[in-house]
Amino acid sequence: MTPAELTQYLHEKIPLTRAMELRVVSANRAEFIVTAPLEANHNHLGTAFGGSLSALATVAGYAFIWHELGDASAHVVIRDSSMNYRRPVRGELRAVCVMPSIEEIDAFRETFARTGKARLNLTVQIEDAAEFSGTYVALR
Amino acid sequence: MTPAELTQYLHEKIPLTRAMELRVVSANRAEFIVTAPLEANHNHLGTAFGGSLSALATVAGYAFIWHELGDASAHVVIRDSSMNYRRPVRGELRAVCVMPSIEEIDAFRETFARTGKARLNLTVQIEDAAEFSGTYVALR
């Protein structure tokens, strides 16, 4: 799937991503980046709403795993997550997945193929402003 | 502020809460509850989107603190949060604040009044499906 196809898929399946005007801008092995404009995602102080930042990072993780598995029969769910908010985001919201190692991805895929269930921990950086960490489980 | 006034305030200040159709249904010392319909907040599996659940809980905490402080000059920000997702939510999303003790609330208010800065940890339950924990800081 291209970034545009992935964006359209998310907008169709998860209506809140449409309201957030979320956009997948890169979806490849070198980088996986999801953005959203401040206009649709600000809080009472005019900076990015914490709920939008955590939703953006949550979707970035989901989308990364869907994209890596490339298996339409996989259900991806989130088990737990944490967010650290260091400073306000005053412009575009930009979530960048920290790439797991090739070994981690291969082990995740292999476990999923063999058992129909696999778990992956992902870190997503919101530039220098916030950090998300989430545990995802893929199920067939 | 009544629940309806608080809902309107949130919809005006944080546009994503309007897209979520978030509603404050109780705002008093006995209970503080915020809901949102599944229709606007489902994921690709037809259950509640994790990002909506975390945004709902984040707002519930913000709104609880605004309401408790009753001080329009207070800025409330979130420092960190965590979510545990135990099971899917198949109907209305419903976030219930776990009430801090009177002593904790009083200490929070007193510190804020004296120093212009105070911190509070809040737990928000999404029924039996998920649990949110967040650290909020109020600043003048």
C-alpha cells in the first residue's frame, strides 16, 4: 500500500482519523511517518491536544504493523501504551515510528505466520515534544 | 459549570471533542463521567478505537481538574499517561474518573493557590474494558 492508499484505508475504517485529518506521509522500511494539522487538533491553549497526540501515535503503530504484515486477515489490537509529554507542539503534529530491528520484525512475522498470534513493542516519537510506547498484538 | 456547559466549553476549545461527539454526563463530587458514541469512535473491527478511548480519558482528567479548580486563569497540562486495554468496547465509550480523596484534592488546591503550580495523578476507568492513569499539572 502507498501512503495515500493507507491514509484512505484509515479514513474509511477509523472515522476519527478523518476528523483529525490524519495523513500517512511515509510508509517504507526507512521511515514511517503520520501527520495531522494543528487546526483540527488543538486544545484550549492553541497547542496540540494530548488526546490527538496519543491517538496519532496509536494509529502510527497500528498502521506500521498492518503495513509490515501485509496480511488482510490479521487483526491488530493494542494492549497497553504510555505517553510522555515533554513540551507543547505548536505546529503540525508529526508521529515518527522508531524502526524495530530487522531481527525483531522477522521474529514478529515468523511467530505470526506459525502461531497466528504475535506481539510487538513500538516506540513513536512526536518530534522532540512527546514519546509514545505501545504493545500491539496481531491475531489471525 | 453544569455538565452541558462543560461539554459546550470542550467542544469550543478542543475541536476533536466535537468530532468525537464527547459529552460530559456527570460533573460533581460523587461522580465525573464523560461519554462518546461508538458510531463516531469505532475502529476497523467495529469496536472502540484505542485512540478515542485514550483521548476520552485524557479529556475526562482535564475536565475534572478544571471543574475542581474553578479558576479560569489555570492552565492544565498533561505530563504523562498510560493506558491498559483489557477487552474491546462494543457500545458507548464511557470514562469514569476515580475520585481522589478529599485530602488529595484539598492539597492540590492549596498548593495551586499558594505556589501557582500543582500536580495531580488521576485514574480513569473505561468500564471494565480499559484503565487510564495520567499526571496533570495546573499552572497559573
